[in-house]
Amino acid sequence: MGGVWFLSYEQFQWVRPGPEALVISISDRFYEAEVEPGFAAVLRLRFSDVDPAREAVPRVAECFTPDQASDLVAWCDRWLERGRYAHVFVHCWAGRSRSAAIAWWISKQYHMHLRTAFTVRFMNAHVLRHLPGNHALPEPSELAPGTDAVRSLGELFVPLSFLVPFGPTEIGLDA
């Protein structure tokens, strides 16, 4: 069984492209992520990790917009409704807030397992407010590696062809 992974940009660089994998690449005005060719599809989004409801937004920040939410929903409907793609990799720079929010939403909206290398401590609530489905922010206890919602990298070790060694272990997915 596959899932939706959220990763940092550094972790994502260890993922090999494959025809069974989709990518959502989140950058901001300070960096543009490189994505190797060979993934089934790639959606690029550009926005800063800010939540205008909780903090003053710096001038240089770009907030997640309703248009980006519509683009994300349309892309997911196109690619995930088919059920042909086992893995979705969502990455941003740190892999902890923007990518976590989008991966959480995908896991709920499309009934996929959420996969992560981290214990989830926060998500970008601004992103979730723009996406359909009224998926409330999860309780922290729901997002600890090993729970039903989350499978951590350390718990999974069935290497697939599109994954390469990751640090001291290997990123693994169950098939």
C-alpha cells in the first residue's frame, strides 16, 4: 500500500523518479526546487509558510491563495481519482508545515495513508482553511509515527526501485 508522504527538500532529493509516483513541489520566492524528470506528474506551488490569521505577513511573503487551492484540488482530482498512482510525495523546504498540511488534506480527502519522517507538531492552518472538506487540524496524538494515520520512515522498510539510500537507513514504502 502506498501513501502520501511529506518531506523536506533535502529528503526529497533522495527519492528516485518513477511512473507510480506523483510530486507536489512547494517552493517560495527564495528558492525553486529541482525535480528530476520521470515522475508521473508534478504540481509546482509557490507560497510562503505564513498564516495571516495568526501572524503579521512580511512584505516578501506570498500567501497560499484560493487559486492555488483550486489548482491543487483539480490536480488531485485528475491524478488521484484514477487510483493508479501508489505514492504522492509532497515537499517544501523544511517538510514540516506547508507540505504537512497538504499531505494531511490529501490523506483525508482521498483516503490515503499519511507517511512522514517526523512527528507532526504543526501544520499550516491557512492552507487547510482554503481547501475543501472541512478537515480540522488533527490532534497531536493522531500524528505520532506509528499511529493509524501516520507511518514513519523508520517503521517501513520495503525498498522500491525509485527510492535511494536516505542517511543511515533507506526510505522504504510498503508495496
